[in-house]
Amino acid sequence: MIAFVSKIAKSYGRDSIRTHSSSAAFYIVVSALPLIAILIFTLTFLSPDLVTEFESLIKAFLPKEFYKEVYSIIAGIKERRLPFLVPFSIVTALWGSTKGIEALCHGVEAVYKTNHKTGIIAKWLKTAWRTLLFYLAIFGTLFIFAIGKFFSSSSIFITVIVKLRVIIFAALLSVFFTLFYSRLGNTSFKNHILGGILSTLGWMAFTYFYSMYVSYAISTANIYAEMGTIIFFMLWVYFFVNIILVGAEINKVINPSVL
């Protein structure tokens, strides 16, 4: 076990995981607010009730203190309804999202040594496709996690999903991470299962304990005032990316064939 952890630690430093994590986290955080603005404007245009459902989805997932700040941002967006912000939000969200996912993918490819040089257009299209799939997977799993907020619990199917939502959420996220690793590693799905499972469990455990700490820190001794939420959110995203890349490192150490 000690030898295994030592190999992971050495590989972690050699593959510059901190650098890739910092880059990906920065761009993902930059794209978060514009993405929320786009969703609010779109959902408000379709139906005001959809905005309420979106707020319920966020509330079911984010730590309590995080949600308070996010809710105030959502309220400000709904109150102002500045249409000229939409083009700016779309450009910023697309730019930040694609750069963030591109940095994350480069991190995994650096671990697996599968970096390939491509043309600018092909590279952009590939990154845009990966970004779309990534966000569809994340929002899809979050929807499953909070599905009880949107449907009547009288349905047996929905009741079962609600009761087992944490298990279903973990299973879907594990499959997504495993597919993500196998696609970027260009090897069999089975070679990446352990890393996908451990990444999911590690992220869920970290998020649970980190949420408790953040709720306590913000509510009792937040020296950063409102900026505290942004700082804690940035750290959460940074460690989230770290956990994904460590999962790739685990796959590489256990299955050298992924190289």
C-alpha cells in the first residue's frame, strides 16, 4: 500500500497535476457565473417556473452557505434582466468552459501520454464537443440527484430513484469518469474502472466534508465576508479537478497498459 501511494505521489508531481488542475479550475470558475446567467435568461424566456426548478436543483446540491450566495446572484440576474449581457455571457461561458475542459483533458492526456497534435479547427471542434458532453453528463447526474424536486413522489419509480439517488448518482458519475478516462487514454473501458470509481467516491467524500467545513467557516468566522464563498468555491473546483486527475494516475499505476 505504501509503495502504491508512493508511486501515485511521484507520478502526481512528474505529470504536473497541480498546474493542470489550477488552469482547469480557473477557467471553469470564470465560466460559472456567465453560464448561470445564460440559463436564467433562457429558462425565464421559456417559463418562470423553470427558474424555480433550477433553483431547487442548485439548492439540493450545493452547500447551504454556497446556495445563499448563488441565490442572491440569481435574484440579481432576474431582477435586472439586462438583455445586452446575454451575448457577453455566451462568449465568456463558451470561452471559459472550453478552456477549462481543454485544460482538464490535457491533464488526463499528460498522465496517459496520449497528447496528439492537431489543427486549430479540429482542436477547437474536439474541445467544443468534449465540453458539451461534459456539461450534459454533469447536469444529467445532478438532475438524477435532485429528481424528487421535480416529480410527484407517488410514482413507485420516482420513489425508488429518490431513495437510491446517492447510489445512482455515484454509479452514473463512475461510468462517466471511466468513459472519460478510457476515451482519452485510448484503451479498454475495463482498464479505467477502478480510477473512475475511486474518483467518484473521493469527490463525494471530499464534497461532503468540505461542505460541512465551509458552512461552519462562513457562518462563524468568515474573514473574507462575501468573497469567502468565491474563494471556497474556487478551492472546491481545484480539488475536484485534482481528484479526477489522480483517478487517471491510479489507472496508470495499476494498469501500465494504458500508456
